[in-house]
Amino acid sequence: MRLFLASYRFGGHRDRFLEMVGRPGRIAVIANACDSWPAAARASSVTSELGPLRSAGFDPVELDLREFVGRTAELATTLASFPAVWVRGGNTFVLRAQLARSGGDTVLRRMLVDDSLVYGGYSAGACILGPTLTGIESADPPDEVKPTTGAEPQWDGLGLISRAVVPHWQSELLDTDDAGARMVGALRASSADFVTLTDEQVLIVDGVSEQVY
């Protein structure tokens, strides 16, 4: 299993992601954490991911989970054509709902455990892989899920790492209201294990190795 989990974009470790992928080629971009945003803002969120990925040598293609609701087999086939996936930030609860509706949660678990796909993600894209979404309501409103997806919020992550990720730790730019501290408080209250990431740090899982850089 190869996971590159960041607080913001590549953090300070773009070269490490390139090492994990090998020669950069096509990469699927999942931006469904932004589905509750206005259409123009969501479109901008996709565009904002393409530039940095292209600069790193990738050929990024958006993979919109909304197009695969009820079509899990097709999603699996589509994802299998990519050597890597990049999951951007936004609302973690909305991302969780869209993964469940499309079957992407099951597909990603299988592909990542089989090591047939490299996963890169930041903020919501990193938080989603933990065992729980407890505390994330400090930053991401769960009540955006039902109007956006028609589903109720889910509070479980994909469980591919054993610790919850707290992104933007002590970030003057992206955590101006101390949401990270409230998230840590909620995780401690529930006795959940967690790791904090500054916007320069990344959590790397490479096989059995798990390390914060």
C-alpha cells in the first residue's frame, strides 16, 4: 500500500510523491469534497489542482464520483486505468458520502490494499483514510451532506490507516479559528489515536512503513 497524505497539496515533499509513483503519467483527480460549493467555485477547485500536478509532470484527469453512482463496476474499471489518484480537500463528510454512493470506498480499499494504485490526498483527501471522522465537524459542516448528496452523514473513514489525521495544524493561513485544536480535543475525548500535520508535513505509508516527514 502506497499512501501520500498531506495537510496541503504536496506539503514540502513533492519529490517524495514522485518517488512513490515512479515516472509520472496519468493521474485521476477526485474533487468531490467540493461538491457542496457553488458550481463556479467547484470548477475552480478542479482547475487549481491541475496546474501543480502538470508542473510535477503528470497528466491529470478529473474523475467525478457523481458520474458513477450505481455504477461501481465501471468506476473500478476506470480507476484501474490510472496508476495514481489525487484526492483534494474540501468537506470530508461530503467526500465520504460520494465515495459511499459510487462504491468508491470499496473500490479504493481493494486497490490500495492490493497496491495497484498510488494514493495522494490532502486535507479531506487525507482525513478520509482514517478510522473515524470524529472531530472533523469542527472544520467541515456535516449538514452540507444531505442537501448535496441526499444521504445522511457518515462518521467512519475508510480505515486504511490506524490514526485520524488532523490537518493544517497550527496553520496561520488555513486554521484561523483553531478547528485543529477542537478536533484534537474531540479525538482525545473519544480515546481515538491521531496524528497532527502542519501544512509542510506529510504522512507516508509505503508497504508496512508509516512515517511523518
